Amino acid sequence: MRILFENAQLIDPEAGTQTLGSLMVEDGFIVDGGGAADQTIDCRGKCLAPGIVDIGVKVSEPGERHKESFASAGRAAVAGGITTIVTRPDTIPSIDTPETLEFVERRASTDAAVNVLPMAALTKERAGREMTEIGFLMDAGAVAFTDCDRVVTDTKVFSRALTYAKSCGALVIGHVQEPILSKGAAVTSGKFASLRGLPGVSPMAERMGLDRDIALLEMTGAAYHIDQITTSRALPALERAKANGLDITAGVGIHHLTLNELDVADYRTFFKLKPPLRSEEDRLTVVDAVATGLIDIISSMHTPQDEESKRLPFEEAASGAVALETLLPAALRLVHAGHLDLPQLFRALAFNPAKRLGLSCGRLAVGAPADLVLFDPDASLKLDRFKLKSKSKNTPFDGAMLQGKVIATYVGGVNKTESLTDA
Amino acid sequence: MAFRASHLLGIEHLHPTEITTLLDLADRYAEDNRLGRPHRDVLEGLTQINMFFENSTRTQASFEIAGKRLGADVMNMAMQASSIKKGETLIDTALSLNAMRPDLLVVRHPNSGAVDLLAQKVNCAVLNAGDGKHEHPTQALLDALTIRRAKGRLHRLSIAICGDVAHSRVARSNIMLLGKMENRVRLVGPPTLLPSGIEHFGVEVFHDMREGLKDVDVVMMLRLQKERMDGGFIPSEREYFHRYGLDAEKLSYAKDDAIVMHPGPMNRGVEIDGTIADDINRSVIQEQVEMGVAVRMAAMDLLARNLRAKRGAKAAGVMV
């Protein structure tokens, strides 16, 4: 089966180009363009890019299937142009044994419409005391190891886990935050926090967490990815660590790129995130760091929460927001605002995350899997949270105007948008 | 412009003329209270529920007396003892109460923003009696009334707010109110007890008590919570009193006719010397308590008028 995508704006993050042209796909892979096609798709000048690889998606299965299942997360990913979701192990129970990991893979393979790659916990029960069976878990298919938003405070445990992970060739993903300074914080400290009377954390807590982890990387040489860098204070340290040749990369969540602390306004709990939203200056500096490539990866940090856990006083409400479906349209705000061009955006959304995990997707090159997203960057839509495919509706973009719409998502050359609508 | 709000959640969203309207009415109630003239027709037939999720003796009593003087049927609910212990969420509690059709709901809650949240879910007028570290509007209004009566005006005064500003909702509401009425506000305290970003509040910040009190018209002391005293935010009680406690010597830096205020309850010998607190020439602390009732009467009166107007319009089928 040969499919020809013609008349498409091809967004190639690897080459950094955007050109009008065509792309040939055969049996699920991108191939050389020559020869006849069995099917031709006229893209009508819209954008065709590598499908998004989203690191750090919370699917609430096992444990809280009412918040998100693999089936609903898969549908949301398709709607959002995401072809690979890399799932977090902070479920109930944690994904910290080969047995629980196999459960995730089994569920994902039958239920999810997109590729699912699971991560496993770095320490048992994410408790920060004993490392997990990193070797077995890798054999079982774990692509990275992370305790998610919990910081391993015991530096001895953490350094041993990093050393062991390095010997296995495993990637460790960490959350940089000084846990004691940030204890109990609901927002970033400053004028807004003081006005609202909410407990705040200094942005310096992120820098302190990063400094510690960089020292441990110098010690252990492990491969390390920071889930989210959200403050300008942390950037010089990250830059130095990269210049010194450490195997370190950094990501940022979409909400920290598109919203700031003032969006919390009158205690809107859908804007409660971890780490909390930052100042506008921080947001702009971090956006700039994505443009220069200092920050490598943009993620959705998709975190489903039910209504009950959000309909509480701000301090008591749960953190996190769903974002699989809004990741691309929200990220396009950065393009429309002139901060990034489309190849730069897809470098952070697809190429870099795939490369960091050693995947062959995330590119438009011959031989890469035909995981693609066809989208119109200009179509506008007013978001209605109740129309989201996610089971949880906790998006901060409810009622917001978004510019950019996914037309179709292809996984292995198969149009999943179509097959989901049919079903 | 009259008083338009349907709830009293904070000072932040009040217009200066609304503040003046409320204080003018409170002034009249204060006089009538002294003359022993109740106005039992004002809230007649209305139900007032005091819902306190946090311990309070004086604020709750003040709201209760205010409601009773205006003829409301007042009910007190001690929320620590009831449904919260059974795991009911704040919103469910609010919805159940709302179904009983109260007219005025007075709420105190330990979480900032909790009263706003509750106000979104009920059809009655909500009065914030203190939410977390956010606002305590009736305290700021009663302080304003006390200042206005003592000083003859509520503008172009120099006012020092001293002590634990970081944990104080009273301080936040006062900073906003006094700023809106065009006064110069100074904050005095150790940096560990001042909130972050305070330099953006349109206030002057002092870490030295004597400098901070120099030539002020009003000295407003704040209560220091016991649990913050030992080593956490300040080294000790005695060092705090030495550096930031109000005594005659420090007060001498203020204007000769400066008044001394305290929202209560006082820690004598911690933030304020007992003799200053009792000095009838300087201290207006008892007057503050008295004005508390008058301000709360005025607030409930105005909110009830708006509530009745809204219900009347609804009954007549008019869109508002």
C-alpha cells in the first residue's frame, strides 16, 4: 500500500525547513517519492509534520480509570496530533515492577490508538528509598525512569540509582525542585501570591534542585532529562551543564510556555500546576530558551483530574491539567506570536523527544515510521472543555480562542482520525 | 455611586465611594448603638447564618450582635464540629445550606479563596469574615471607621502597619483599603514576616521600628501568632518584643496625637506593651471593637437592600 501526500507544507524539523511538496508512504514507513501510488491525499497546502512525541503523559490506569484510560487518552492524542505518548509511572500503584509495566503495555496495545511507550519509576513506590529493577524493567520495555514530580531527596539513593541506570544505558527523568523550600506551595512567590494570600515558592527552588542534580551528573555520568524547566534563573546552570558535556536535556510543559501566574486570577484551580505558573518575564525567557534549543522538548504534561479534586479551595485542590488535545493549538500561539517557526516547534515537539528516547520517529526522513500530523495552523476554534476526548476536562483553555486545528493524525501510515470517527 | 456589590468578599473589588457609603451608614449605626436605638426592621424576616470553619469568638459575636440589632434571625454553625469532619466538601456544605434559603451567609475559612468559591455556589449574600491569609474586609472597614472618627478624615494620613504582615489577612485588607483612600501606608516588621513582592504594593517598607513610626498618624499593630514565635520566623518572643514590640519609647517617634490600634486578641508583652494598650489617650482598641458591630450592621444592611432589589426584580420578571 503506497500513499502519496501531495500539495503539503512539509515541516521538517531535522532539516529545519518548511517546503511545499509531497511525501510517499509505503507500508507504514516514509519511502522515496518515485513510482505510482495506490492512494493520493491532497493536503491542500496545509501542514504535514512528524507526529508529536509527548513525554510525561499521565494515563490514570491502573488505579483511577475514571480520570483517564488508555482508550480515552489514545482518542485525545489522535485529536491532538500526538502519535506517541510516553506514559508516567505515577499511577496507583506506581509502575515499579516488570509485572505492573506489562499490565500497562497490554492495556495500551489493545486500547490505545497511538503508540504508547511506558516509563517506570526510578525508586520503588516512588518513595525515594530503594531503586527499582531497572534492568528487568528495561527488558520489559521501559523507555525511561522517573519518580515524576517527587524529588529523590536522599542524594545517596539518587546517586546510586543514576550510577546503576548509566550502567544499563537507561535514561533518567527528574523533577528539579528543592523539596523543602517548595513544601506546601500553591503558587510562585511574589506580588500575586501575597495579594491572594496563597503560600508561594521562590523560583530559586528550581535552580537549587537543578544545581544539585548537575553535581550528581558530574559524579555519575548518567543520561538525564529534566521534565520541566520553568524559570529564567535555572537557564544559565543548564547552559553550563550542556557546555561541559554532560548528557543532559530539558523539557518544559506547554502551560508554562503559554500562561503565567496571573491567569490563576480569582483562585481558578484549573490553573494550579506543579511547578506553579511563573511570572511573565520567566515565561518569555523560557520561550526564548526553546527557540535557541537550550530547552529541548515541549511536553503536554497531561495530568487528568476529576471535577471533585479541582472544586476545592485553591490550596487543597489537585495540581495538573489535561493537554493532549490542546498541546498543538496552544504551542502554535508561540508560532503566531513570532517566537518560533514551525520547524523549530516540531523540533521540540517531535524530533528532539524521539531522539532523546532513541526512537526512529519524529522525522520526515526516508525509513522513518509514517507517524504524521496534518494540520491547519490558522483555523481558529473556541475551546469547549466538555467536547474534549479526555475523560477529565480540567483544561485551563476552556473558553479560550485557539488558532490551529488537527485535520488528521496518521500512526504507521493509518489515518487514526478517520478510523476513530467511524468507530 | 451607591453600594452595588452583592457580596462582601474583600476590599480589592470595592470602589472608594462604596467604602465611603458603607462607612457613612456605619457611623449612623454607631451613634444609634450608643443611644441604645436598635433597628429591628432592617433585616426583619431575613436569616443570617454564621459559618465559622475556624475558631473565632469576637468576630462571630460581633456579627451575631450586628444581625440581632437589625432584627435578623441569626444562627451560628461551628463547622469544625460538623460535616467537615465527616468528609463533606466545602461546596456540598454550601449547596446544602443554600437549599435552606438563608439570606446572609457570614463565612470564615482557613483557606485563602474559599469564601469566593462558596459565594459562587449560593444565591444569598456572602460576607467574608476572614479567608486564610487573603482578606478580612469587615476588619479593614471597622479600622477605617475608627481612624476616620479619631482623625476626622480618612485620607492623607500616614499609617504604619506593624508586625506579622505575611500571615495577616487583616494587613492585606487594610493595605488595600487605606491605599484606595489615598493614605501613605508603611509596613514595619522583620523581613521574615513581610510577604514576598511587598515592594509592589504601593507601600513603604521598614525593618526598623523607630524609623517606621517616625511622624505617623496611626500605629496599627498586628497579632503575632504563637506558633510563629519560636525560631521559625523570629528567634524568640523576647527578642521580638525588644525590636518590634510597641512601647512608650518607640511610640514617641510617632506624632504626638498618633493613635494606637490592634485587631485583637492582643499578646500583651509580645507585640504591645500593656500600658500602651490601656492608655485611653492613645489606644482606640476598644473603639475598634465597638465600630466592628456598626460596620457589620452597615454591611449587612447594604447587602440586604441589594438582595431584596434583585429578588424584587426577579419576581417582577425584569432582567438584572
